[in-house]
Amino acid sequence: MSSVTVRVPAKVNVQLSVGPLRDDGYHDLVNVFHAVSVFDEVVAKESDHITVSVVGEWADQVPVDDGNLAIQAARALAKHAGRTYGAHLVIHKSIPVAGGMAGGSADAAGALVACNELWGLGLPFEDLMEIAGDLGSDVPFSLLGGTAVGTGRGEQLSELPTTGSFHWAFAVAQGGLSTAEVYAQCDRQRESAGVEVPWPQVDDALLEALSTGDAATLGARLTNDLQAAALTLRPELVRTLDAGRAEGALGAIVSGSGPTCAFLAADADHAQRLADALSQLPTCRAALAAHGPVPGPRPSWSSPRP
Ligand code: C5P
């Protein structure tokens, strides 16, 4: 039986600027996404129904019912195509679950690309991007990969030029954080501080650092408006961030809504040394070394296309 496999990267946000709360419950963002070499693999096999199974280190934390974003993605694609299709999706999970690295979004993007190919739909990328935006704010970037700035909810993307590779270490925390809860905590902290929330602005110096491959400047410019909220919910992450800084990280930041922490390294060896040191921390479940940017998902058939 033929099947389609796609590898989908995780992301880190190198700038996450959160604007005021909107009437629809979302926030307008300036969200600079950067795809990194931690991959989930989604395999779509012919089947009568849309089902999912999950294997890998974090598999026990992923729902296999309607709450699974890959199932929702496959259903949304079939609906868009106007027909009933089936596929069994096998997700090989390497991206931490509820970790702030868009693992669920990666699986949804993988399901869209894999099923588009398996079902022979041939839908253009723009259609997949539209479906992706309805599935979640980060799903369009998971389809795109590379480095891009997202505005609106984060789903309106413009690709950004970069030079060379940036090297990262990621400290995976024990347990996850709910994105919605972290945004709600951010709103509460802003309200109690009584600050006027400014409209989010692109950091031109950060974009310049990405464009020229200047890791030292990028490290110094990393920002995440959700970090204070994530640290309130998980105070032990302060120790994780401090440990990475003590090992010479060029920048240390909570990844997205957390609780994964991201550390920019000077080179690949430094990223591995950082990961080795972070993995010893009691606050850390695992640590990974990775690089970015990496491209978004591309489909490949396991046997000749029927
Ligand atoms: O879009 P997605 O379903 O991934 O978002 C999860 C939650 O994160 C939303 O329900 C919302 O609470 C919060 N969110 C937000 N503003 C954004 C993106 C997400 O408030 N731009």
C-alpha cells in the first residue's frame, strides 16, 4: 500500500510582540517565526476513515480523538475538496507537546500536505494556507517554514531573508502550558499594571540581524511579550534561562507561550554544549540542539505514485 510522508519543522519566535486584546479574543501580533530542525513526521496511508495514531517520545500526551489538530486538518481539507476521503495518519512525534514550538500546528500542516498528495487533490499552496489559517494561528507558518513575519493573529505571513544558519539549544520543561492560558495571564498582568498596550511594531534591527546572519545581535534582540506571563505560571523557568545564560548563550528566551526555553548559540558545537548542560537541570525534561531556518513540509511517496 502506498503512503505519503512529510517532515514538518518546529518553530521558535525570535520576536513575539503582542498587541491589545481584540473583540474576537485574539491579539494582533508582530510574530517573527523561525523554523528549526526539530521535526515531526506525518505519514498518510490509504484508509476508509480519517484516523490518527501517534508514536515517539511525547506520544502519550497527544489526543487521538477529535481534539487532534491533524485529524481536524484532514477533515477540513476533505470538506474543502467537497468529498468524503479517508486516511490513516501516523504522527512520529519529536516536537515537544504544548511546548511553545508549534508541535500541534506542525502536525496539522503535515496532514494538509500529505492528504493533498495522497488524495491527488493538487490544491495550490494558497488554498492550503487558507485552510491552515482557520485551523490555528501558527498553522500557516508551519506550512511555510523558513523565517517569516506574521501579523494579524500571526497568520498573515511575509517571508524574511536570512543569511546562513543560526544554532539553537532548546530546554524542554516537565509538562506543557496552554497557549490560551498564557495569553490570558498576559492580559491580566497588563491590566493590573495599568499599562496602555502599544500597537506591535517590527524590530528593524532584529530583521537586519536575520538578514545578515548576525547571531550576536539577534541574540541581544530576542523578545517575547508572553515571557513574563509564562514565568509567572512556571517560575522555575527563570532558573533554566539563567543556566543557559551562564553557559554563554547569545540570547535566552521562552519559546512562544512556553514552557520550552530557547537559547541562541554561537555555533553548532556551542549549541550542543548548551544542550548537554541544560539536560542536567532538574527543571528540564530533555534538551535538544537544532539549527534554523529550515524549509517547510514537502510530500514524498513511499512507493511509486499510483
Ligand atoms: O489560533 P490558536 O487556536 O492556535 O490560538 C490558541 C489561543 O491562543 C487562542 O484561543 C487565543 O486565546 C490565543 N491567541 C491570541 N492571539 C493570537 C493567537 C492566539 O490571543 N494572535
